[in-house]
Amino acid sequence: MADIKVWAMYFSPTGTTKKIVTQIANDVGAYMGVKINTLDFTPPMVRNEGQSFSQNDIVIFGVPVYAGRVPNILLKYLSTVVGGGAVAVPVVLYGNRNYDDSLIELRNILQNNGFKTIAAGAFVGEHSFSKTLGKNRPDEKDLKVAKDFAHEIANKIINGNIGNIPVKVRGEDPIRGYYQPRDRKGNSIDIRKVKPKTNNKCNNCGICVKVCPMGSINSENVSEVIGICIKCGACIKKCPQEAKYYDDKNYLYHKEELEQEFQRRAEPEIFL
């Protein structure tokens, strides 16, 4: 197994997807005694170039769930990732609501790109909108599931149980549309153009500029969002001054509805 490489590859603005993907990759590598590599495609400049793999690669591939799907801003980049017969494990991380068709969508993308998807998992992380929904997850219980999952993946590879049939996962195909938030009267709520604001606690440290996965915060004026905001929560959750916030009434309504309706603990789901 000297030539085999295990990759942790992820998009993770707030670090929750990274936590699960690296846990799985590290444990697969340790179990198999092979080298671990990391490819974080959260920074926008990383997504300017494609990535190619080969039959000697094992890729634990993770993305967060946005509106029940793979984030649409990643689709162009994902089309440039070439599998080359590599083994892939699609992993999605959702904010305690539901992962809907995101996992089957990611599996299909990887399979169509030339990967062999032999296992898959849906895990829970703290919601990008909230500090209470899925609070502090993935937690120790989640990481234990990830560790056991990694051993199952490694055993499957070591025993040669790969094949060309994609792993069966929960979801619908054809893929359904994006999850649409609604008010109590059933009217659609559109928060796509909502952007964060900055209060007077800001000391211009520039952390928000560095962590924005879209490169959308003006480095000369950090209160100005000059590009697309995907509501990933990175600038809010990583600001040491708590200077970033949303005040849009529809955004806040949707956030509160999610926190009230999905208080129960959702559990990870794995597929082998």
C-alpha cells in the first residue's frame, strides 16, 4: 500500500465539515498505514484550478448542505475534479434540519467524474445561521461514528470490496429543487440577496476578509460586502469581536423557525 494516498478534501467555511472529513481521512489512513493529504477548497483562489486523482487515491470528499443540496456555487469547480478511477467517499454535513438530496447529488457528481463511490455519510454540524441549532456539533458522539465509519471504509478497501456500482444512499434522483423557506402562511421567503452588516465593535482586524469563501468582503472597508454572500456564517462565527450580524427580518424569521422546529438531535447516517 506504499503508493496509496488518502485525501481529506473539503469545502468548510466554519470548520464543521473539515472536522468530520479529516477525522475520517486520518482514521482510514492510520488503519491502512498510508499517507494523508489535505485539499481545502474553501478559499476562492483554490477553486481556480482543477484537481486530478488516480486509481491509487482514496478521497474523503466533504461539503456542507445548503438548502438541501450541494452548494450551487461549487458546481463549476466540482466539474473540474477528475476521479481517474480513485475511490471516493462523499460526505455531507447539515445543520440538524435535513440533508434532503445533497448526498445523492454529491455521489452522482463524483461518480460521473470518474470516482468509485464505495461509501457515503451524512453528519450534523452547528447550523451556519445559528449558535443553538446543532450547537457544538460535530461532537464526541459524532466523531465516534466517524471513527467507526472510517474502519468500515478501510476494511472494505483492504478486502477488495470496491466494484463499479455506486453506493446506495438516501435521496431522490432526479434531484429535487432547493429547500425553500416559507412563512406561517406558506409564502416563500427569499434571503438570497441578504448580506451581513457590521457594528461598532469592529476593529478592522480583517479576519472576515480572510475567511469569506467567496472573497466578497472589501479588505479596504470590511463593512462592505462587494460580492455574493452565501450565508455560510464564517464571518459571523469567526469574528472575535462579534461585529458581524444579520438584521434582515426574513432571515431572522427563518432562523428562528429552524431553531424552534428542529430542536431534536438528528443523528449521522452512513452508507456502505
